Amino acid sequence: MSAMGRIGVLTSGGDAPGMNAAIRAVVRTGIYYGYQIVGIRRGYAGLLAGDMIDMELGSVADIIHRGGTILRTARSEEFTTEVGQAQAYENLVAAGIDGLIVIGGDGSLRGAAALAQRGIPIVGVPATIDNDMAGTDVTIGFDTAINTAVTAIDRIRDTATSHERTYIIEVMGRLSGQIAIAAGLAAGAESIVVPEALISSEQICERLQRGFQRGKRHSIIVVCEGAGSGYAISERIEALTGLRPRVTVLGYIQRGGSPTAQDRILASRLGAYAVELLRQGQGGYMAALQGGQLVSVPIEQVVGRPRDFDSQLLLLSQILSI
Ligand code: F6P
């Protein structure tokens, strides 16, 4: 892309802490290199509605520490259709946008890949609390989400200890156990239940009983939402043991809050790198982090591909909670 072109930026799908830091990095890096930056509000829905604003250096002041996304976000059904994508492309052309940066998760980048095929250079920036994307070590928002979950579980542990009870904490992540494993390990959970390595209620109860035999009077079980409902697991444990585990569904608090330093740094690096990729004419790529290094990965290679499951952390948590 030549300097003086126009770069559009949008956030799409579930919001993730650090999206604002990524928008800021795109706007400031873009302006630094002489581009005009156009913010597209409400993701692909806003692109279809032509909801766009010119971004200045000051439009992204005081947002690096804020959760959510100043551009707002949405999940657009209309954009998943051929007609919707054709309209989105026309709107980009009509707005004089020469390159687009899409900040979001797998579904958002799938949309980006479809749009890129119509001939507009697009770079994706992986942002989702789920950390379920292939091609990058980590996604923007994951670190904040697991810290939020750990803080919550620590508090629940206090009351679990006092009352000598078993608690089940259901965390987000769809079909990816990344949040459950990381938060469960960091919070010292006795059991972690994830879709990638399902364990039966009987196995959970065996672990509980082993703990009781060696004098444990309370227990923390972390369940990924995609592995089953915390309430259903609680009922099965009650039927098998007579214990009545209390259930907390952490829900959307995992999506909000001020991003951690790690997420702000990651978002700043990936946002700036996305502009670099457009500058180098590398449309159709995702800006990613591999082994601590910034790399570009063809979007087509990552979308719809599940992240490889690494069982090491889960194994470690089992050893440490023996
Ligand atoms: O992908 C992020 C996420 O928070 C998932 O963990 C969760 O299952 C989903 O989004 C909830 O989506 P919605 O905001 O549409 O309810």
C-alpha cells in the first residue's frame, strides 16, 4: 500500500480486553506512516450500514487502559451471506478504503478471508478471550480474562475453606479449555474439566474422595462451558457422593475490565504490526505471535482450524492437585 492511502479498522465478535489498545496502535502507527484511518463502528454490521468515522491521533487518547471497544462490536448474520459480503465490499470501495484491519476472533477472521477474496487487502488481529485460534501463541484478551477468573476463584476458595465445601466454577471458552486450564492451574483447582479431555463425573468424584481421605475438606472444580453445565455436573456429583457442590458461573465478567499490561503490550505490538503488513502489501494475513516473535500467517490457514491441544498444563495441574 502506498502512503497516503486509507486504512479501515473494525472490531468484531465478542469483545476482548485489549481491543482498545489494538485500535490505538493501528490509528497511531497508521498516522505515523501517513495513512488516513477510518474507524468502522459495530463490526461488519456497521460496515454494511456505512457507519464510519475518521480517526485522529486524539480519538484514541485515554483508551489503552479501558476494556471493551470504543468502536463497538457486533455479530452480523447478514455479513455471512454472499449478498452481505458484496455490499460490504462496495461500501469499502465507496469509502475509498484501500486496506482493512479486522480485530476479532475466528469467526471475524473468517469474514475477513471472504472479503479479502473480493480484492481488498485485509490483515487480521487475533482478539478473543477464548485463546482458541490456531497460528498464534496467544490472543488479545486471554491474559486479562484468566486473571479475572483467578481473582474470582481465589475469593470463592476463601469461602470454600471456611465452609469446607466443594465449589464448581464454570468459565467461558466455548469448546476451548484454554481459560479453564490456565485459570484452574493458577488458582490451584482440584479438578479441571475441558472439552478436549473430558473426564466423567465418576472420575471427578474419585479425585474428590482421594482428597477427603487425606484430610482435604474443600475442593475447587473448574469447568469450561463447552464441557457441560456446572449445574449438571453438580447434580451428578450430588447423586454419586451426597455432597452438594455450590456453582458459580463467571460469565461475562471475564470479557470486561481493564486489560493487563501483557494484553496491552500484545495488542500494541499486533496492532502496529498489522499496519506494517498492509504497508508491505501483505494482505490476507493474520498478525500473530509465535515464540515471542511477530509473524504473519495466511488467514486461510488459521480460520476454522482448531488450535492444537497441548495437554501439558492440564497434566501439571493434576499432578499438583494430587
Ligand atoms: O468468544 C468469546 C465468548 O465470550 C465465549 O467465551 C462465549 O461462549 C461467547 O463469547 C458468548 O457470546 P455472546 O456474547 O454472543 O453471548
